[in-house]
Amino acid sequence: LQASGADLIALQEVTPKLCGLLADEPWIKQTYYLSSSPAGEGLSPYGPLVLSRLPGSLEHLELVSGKSVVKALFHFEGEPVQLFVVHLFSDRTEDAALRRLEQLEELSSHFLDDGSVWLVGDFNLRGCLELNDFQDAWLVRGTARNGLTFDPAVNSLARLTSGRARSGRLDRLIYRG
């Protein structure tokens, strides 16, 4: 992570213990704002965490579904940006596709009218995502690679934790504005 030099880092399934370990890292203390305190508020038993070099506001939102989302508001090149870090329901959940749509619909009630909106995280979705006015950064970039973010064929941890060996691009960045 340190070598990436990223302005924003969005993590999912962070435990309070991992948050504390990250918060104790000197390079993080010197460079990043965290969306949770070192004690890991909003991360029990786990949840999303944002590390940001950009000043602004960072807060955890609890959705009706019980899922936690991080909302970040900041300015980039003088323009307001709203970043939401999500972890949508997996296919292991009954009615997963419907539940994901409900999560996104509820989340949209938190969008401000002005500025860009970025949704980033684990969408737990293998197919296309069509959300009004949003573009998929991977598709816009037009890269020739397949874009898999979950691939049990090459990732031994994915192979061990997955009941199925289906690869997919579960993690995404979609945006509007």
C-alpha cells in the first residue's frame, strides 16, 4: 500500500484489529486521514475503511440492510467529490441481486446534487452493472485485460475461501459527473 502512493485507499472487511495496526504505521500517521479511529469504530466485526491524503469529511453510514458504508466528501481539482465505499451482498445471500439493488437505492438517498459521485468497493457482481448516469471506470478506460478481481485459478486465498471457482470482476469503481 505504501509503495502505491495513492491519494485514496478503500479497503473492505477491515477488522478493528487491522485498523489499529494500520493506524500505528508511521507512514499512515504522517500521510493519511482514516475513516475510523484506531479503535475501529464502525468496523465491528468488520467493515470498509478509507485512507485519504485529501482533506475532507469521512463518516460511516449504517444502511437498513446492516451493511456499513464509508462516505467521503472532498474537493479534487477544485470540484466537489462524493466517494462511497461499499461492500454489497454476495451471491451467498438469498435474493442477492435484489438485495444489492436495494442497497444501491438506499445509498442514492445520500448523494448530494452537485459534484461527482464515485462508488467503489466490492459489488459482488460478475455481470454488467447498469446504474443510471454512472460509468464503469474499467470499461471507460478500455483496457485489453479481462479485469478479474476475484480469480481462484491464480489466487490461492480465493480458491480456499470460495465454494465455487467462478472468476469475476467483483470490485469496481463507478462514477458520474
